Amino acid sequence: AQALEKSGRITAVLFDKTGTLTQGRLSVIAAETLPAAAALPVPAERLAAAMTAPSAHPLSRALCARFKTDEEPEPEPPPGWREIRGCGLEAQTEFGAVRLGALDWLESCGVRSEPWQARAAEWMAQGAAVLAMAVDERPVLLAALRDELKPHARQVVETLRRQGKEVYLVTGDQPLTAKAIAAEAGVPEANVRARVLPDRKAAVVRELQSAGRRVAFVGDGINDAPALKTADLGVAVSRATDLAREAADILLLRSDIDAVPEALDLAQATLRTIRENLFWAFFYNAAAVPLAALGFLTPLVSAAAMGLSDALVIGNALRLNRRIRRAPATAHESRSR
């Protein structure tokens, strides 16, 4: 009941990108070694494979799969290897500090951005996430990774907007990449929140709540759990982590997100029906009880009026069946918390 009531009052829906609005299967669509790579004692691709091998992040797994050859053994991580959340990977080698990750993080570490700027802008305009690897301040490798939208993502966004709800995209990608993905999905550019670090997603939710929105957050990862808990309504997709499932109010039983507008629409219609039934129940009693007390209604008419009141309430509730039959097979489970 609590999840139903929350769902019926939502005015804004926030989607995490990777694995929620997109399929979560990243692939490297392009990669280039930069001029400074010629001075390395090992090939830049092999160094990238060694840097990404210990990481479980989807971006790292995609890069490792691209640069590691089947003939080679599992590469050893460089000395001092560590993962910096929301930024990238870092290690110390005999030929310098190696960093692989987000472009703006590398720039903040003093890496020169001129060698990659033109190519990176071109790839990001196509909706790709662009990462670079640098040794000290010299960029040596640039890679573009792409994650395709889920089949019904644009339709889901359009349906939610027709229902009068604002739709937002929240992602850690660069703004240019995020805007390209948003345009493909039908999310307004003004509603894109890019370069949002994992621990800042809940802050985005609170920002919209403070502006008067009732917010639903749709996500799947461990780093989505705080936002799922902070939102007025948390929705976890089927392949969500255990932590995300526990934080959510609604769990989608399949990976497609087309159940999101269906769930919100049915909840809104159900709340509307409850209010209508309460109105008619009170109206009948408010009108009929005084008339019966004053002798204007016989017991037989009073009994008939009471039966008619029940029939009206039941008939109004049964109208929801037509809405359910028009919708696809329900694929969500609501859990009151």
C-alpha cells in the first residue's frame, strides 16, 4: 500500500544510464595510440590491459577484453595499483605514474589534453564514453566505449512525458556524451545531469525534491542504493545488485524498463479510483442517513440505496481491469517498506 501511494504521486522520474536506460554491455568502438606512446618500453595496449585487469568496473572489463589477447596470460597489475572511485585507475611504474580514466580527472592531474581534444569531442558527440591513459603528463592512449539503449527506452521516456512526468538522465559520463544519449532517448537536454559521481546521485534527488518534485529514481547498481533510498519512490531493475533491491520500493521482474510507466500509471489510476469510491460512499451516507432518520426513506428504499452504493463502488473499481488488459503483461512487484 505504501509503494502504491508513493507511485501514484510521482512527478519526476530519474534514470541511471548504464544498465538501466542502456543495456549495460559496453564495447570499445574505437581506440587510438597517441604519439607519446612510442616512447613507452611496452605497447600502450598491453599496459592498458594490465591496468584494467584487476578492476570489476564495466568500463575496465570492456577495455581489458579489447586489449588482452587470448594467447597472453592474465596480465599482472602494475606496482601500487589502485582504483579511484568515479575517476579511474592509477599505478606507479619504473617509467612513470600511469593513470587511466575520465578525461577531466586526467586534466586535473596535470595531463595535457591537446592530443586528444578533437578526437574525443568527435566520439562523445556520437554518444560514446571516452577514456584516456597517460604516463605522467603525457597521454598515450585514447578509447571510445559505447553502450546501446534498451529497445524500448525512447518509448518509455515518451510515455512518461505524455503522463505529465519530467524525465531526467543521471550519469557519470562527460556532458557531451550524456547529451547525445539523452537526445537518442528523448530526454530534454535541460534534464541531463552529467559527471555525477556515485555518491552525488542522492544529492541530485534531494535537489529536485527541494524544488517541489516527487521523485522516482530507477537504477540497478550498488552506487544507486543511496539515491533509491532517498527518492520518494525507488525502482530497481531485475538484474540489480542485492543492495539496490533492498533499497527500492518496486522491483522490476525483467530487465526492460517498459514496466515503469505501466506501474506509475496503474498506481495513479488506482489512487484516483480509491478517492472516487470514498467520495461516493460518504455522499450516499451523508445524503441517505438524514433522510432515513427524518422518515423520508422507507427501510426497503434505504436497503436498495445501500446496495446501489456498494454496486457503484465495486463497478468503479472493476474499471481498472480494462486498463490492465490494455497494458502489457505486468512485470513488476511492489513491496511496502
